Amino acid sequence: FNWSLPIYIDFYMHLRLYEHQKEDWVHKDSSDLGLIIYLNNNLDSGTNFYLDNQEKPDMSIKMVKNRCILFDSKINHKSSLNFGKDINDGRLTLNGFISLK
């Protein structure tokens, strides 16, 4: 490929447990694009997106194993429903931060 822009990508494994539920907040990331790959199933969990600083999400994506979502990381977002007690049954994702510089 001949890319016209340098692209920087950082990936992180992310484990969130039931006990972390109150620690999550609606936020934006500093990268240009966000990427989440869900590594397990829980249709009660996923990612919520918020427009115009609203309290109620405008869109929700359900957590389906191997589903990948790519989004503008300047849109407010937050995980929905962290679950489990440890790595064997918790909310596990691969998070990517993509900068186009």
C-alpha cells in the first residue's frame, strides 16, 4: 500500500469487571479514530455513544464476540454494563487508538 498519511495505531487489551461499573464515564479519546473488538459475548453489554452531551445514549452497540466497531473518537462514548469477577468471565475487549498524522 502507498499511504498518503502516516498512521499510528496503539492496541490495548482491556478488562472491565462488575466492580468497575461506577468507575466508567462518558468521554472522548485523543486519537482520531477508536476501534473496539469485543472478545466475548454479552448482549446486555456493549458501547454507548452520546451526542451533544446528553445523559441518554443516542446509539448503543451490543457486545458480540469478534464484532469490531470503528468510530470517530471525538464522539462521547462509554462502556455499558461491565460484568464478571475476573478475566474468565469479565468484559474483555481489544481497544485501538488510531491517529492520522
